[in-house]
Amino acid sequence: MKQDKNVFKPLQKNKKAYFNYEVIEDLECGIALVGTEVKSLREGKFSFADSYVTVTDRTLTLVGLTIQPYTHGNIHNHDPNRNRRLLAHKSEIKRLKRRVIEKGFTLVPTSIYLRGNLVKVQVSLCRGKQLHDKRAATKERDMNRDMRREVKQLQY
């Protein structure tokens, strides 16, 4: 039985990135993994805490993504905090490098998902939010939640 390449299974979203940054643009990248990292990712044993993407001349590197060692692994388990190479086209890397050089832009991983059997990372070009923007976002979210709650109560 062959797996469809377009089957999309989200593993985790970086909600903190959406709160701290204004997302300008998204890019889907592959990720170079070793050994048991894929099995740990499928189990959901990873954390986005303070992760970001660096751009060099020819590569994108994911820094700060923690993938816990696989529980059924052996002595050849992976290092949980190593930097991981992201796979993207050369033209996309050049374009992102030009944008990151501009003041205030950064690259942040916003989600990790499975597309078929492949692990993909959604990298977003972001600009940091000011404190008052974060407060406005929190206020809007609370108002929407209250409205949904009232509509639900009216239905019953």
C-alpha cells in the first residue's frame, strides 16, 4: 500500500511565534534528520522553545529545536540539541537572506508536519511585535472568546 504524498498531518504549531511576531511570509522546507529523530517527532517529543533559523551563504540552519531521544533507541540515539540543516532551493535561500539582512526581520519555525512520509518545517519570515500590539491581540482574542460563549449560551 503506497502512501499519498499530499496527506498532511500536523505535528505541532509554534503558537508563541504567532504571539511574539507578525508573520510576513511562509516557506515550506525539508529538514535533514538522523537516526531516531523521525520516530521522536512522530511521537511529539520535541519543543520549539526559543528556536530560530539562521541564514548563511548557501544553507538554512534550524537552531534551538529540541528533539528528545527516542525511548526505544539504543546507544546510537541522536543529540537532542544539535543544529539541523533545512532543505530549500538556492534562490529561496538568497531571497530570505536579503530579507533577513533588513532591519527587524527574523526567520522562525512556525510548524512541523508530515507530508506523506516526509517531515516538513514551515519557516516564517517575521517582524517582532511591540508590547501594545501583543496587548491588542490578547484583548481581541478574549473578546472573540466571550462572543462565542454568549452565542453558545443563546443556542441552548
